[in-house]
Amino acid sequence: MAKLNVNPTRMELLNLKKQIKTATRGHKLLRDKQDGLMQKFMEIIREARTLRSKVEEKLQGAFKNFMQASAMMYPEVLENALLYPSAKVSLEVETKNVMSVRIPNFELKQEGNILNYGYLQTSGELDMSLEAFQEVLPLLIQLAEIERQAERLAEETEKTRRRVNALEHMLLPNLKETVKFISMKLEEAERSTITGTLRIKASMEAEEAEAKAKAA
Amino acid sequence: MAKEKYNLAIIGTKDQILGFKALGMTAVNANNADEAKAKLFELVAENIDLGDGETRKKYAIIFMLEEYMAPLTKDDYKKLNKEALPAVVPIPGVKGTEGFGLTRIKRMVEQAVGSDIFG
């Protein structure tokens, strides 16, 4: 670990010690956040995996129906039938705050009738396939919600992990090493002053003794 | 804050999005991945003016066929992930799933945990 480039003074030492205190506290807090995020993420991701498999299966069924229906009709007729849908979907969105990550919650609002076309030229299969689509829709919305939550949490978890690691493996060791370096320097300086004074005292005493001997 | 109504959109080939259009979603036609990507960012950028200089996103969820979603790069994802909305969700097309949805979930786990713990 590299020590920081600072002057080995008492002032710096105090500053660094304060920094270590803050960093340790930050590290602890971030680790708690990481644990919280991870727990929530695991919960959501499990749900997402099962839900996705389920949705994909159902959706495929709906698509198959639709394909069959459209195969039985003239493309122009099909397009005309579905040109102006009277059904409306919209979402109400609420954002929730989980560990300082804002994640959306969706609520589906449906209006109008999906079977909004003349029955003469369209097939019964089309009605059925559209109903199948409508059945899948709430699941799709739920999937979107959960995957979005997972996505946001994943990003935040990654960020927090990086921060925790940076603190744990870079900042804190560096700070500690520098503190050690400075305190050693200071002790060294202290010892050096003590020996210096001792030597001066000794030489002064020697001089005094010499002067006394001469006087005698 | 009063609850706002958000729209839904779907991007894909014409024959595959018609069914969703009937449900009332905004259906956007795209014939290849590049076109889909361009349309996607157009939709993401669409805002509704609330007055007082405030805006919000028009779309809350954008569904996209997984074959168009797969070629998106990491940078694209970063751009999409900047804000809480809209959610971009891959859906399997007529051909059935090629597993991209699950791959995406796997990627999320890798991002969060550092390795894929579900195997």
C-alpha cells in the first residue's frame, strides 16, 4: 500500500486520524446498505426469473393464436380491423424508495373494448387471440415492473460494492499506513531531540568540569 | 403528488405488434435492429409538458422484441438506465423465446453480485 503524500506533522496526523474515523463509519454504513440491497435484489430477481418464464410461455401462446387468426384473414382486412383501437391502456406509476434507489410500481388501467371491429369479415380466432393478449397484459406489466426494479437495484448494488471495496482496500489501508508513517517520523524526531539535548547537556557538563579543574 | 397516466409502447415488426396495438398500446413499426434502436431512443426521449417548465416521461414501459433488444450495447443500457422510467422490456416474438430475457436477468445478477450465482 502506498502512503499518501503528506507532510509528517502533528497537524496532518490529527487530520488523517479524523479521516480514518469518517472512512470507517462510511464503510460500515455502505456495507449495511449493500447487504440491504442484496437481500432485496435476491428477492426480486428470484421472482423475475419465474415470472419471465411464465410470461414468455403465455405470450408465445397468444402469438400463435394471433398468427393463426391473421393467416385466416386478408392482411388488409386485419389491418383495417385493428387500425383504430377503441381500447386504451395506461399506467399509473408510483415510485418507491428502497435503500435510496427509486423504483417504479406500475398499476394498469384499461378502458374500452378490445373487440372493436365489424364481425363480418373478421374471424372468431382473432377475437380469441386478442383476448389472449389481454390476458397476458397484466402479467407483462408485472414483469416490466419487477425487471425494472431488478435493473435499478443491480446498478445501485454494483455502485455500492465498488464504493465498499474502494474504502476497504484502498482508502483505509492508505490512511492507516500514512498515520503509521507520520507517528513513526514524529517519534523519531522526538528521540532525536532527546538524544540531542542529552549530548548538549553532557558536553556542557564536561566543559563545566574542565573549568572547575582549571580553577582549582 | 397526483397519480399521472403513462402510456405504453411496443416496438417490433408490423405483424407482431398489431395484437398489442388492439389493446391500446402505441405500436411502433421497425423492420430491423438499427431502426428499432433509433425508435426506442426517440420514445424514451418523449416527454409530456406539465406546465411550469416541468416535464415527465410519456411512456412508462416500452416493450421491444428480443431480437431487436439483444444487439443493444452496454452503453445503450447505461443510457436507458439513467432514470427510473421508462422500463424497457424484451418480449419474445412469434418465433418463441431465444432465452434473451433470462440472459438479461443473468446479466443483472452478474452486475450486482459479481458472478452468476444461479449458474
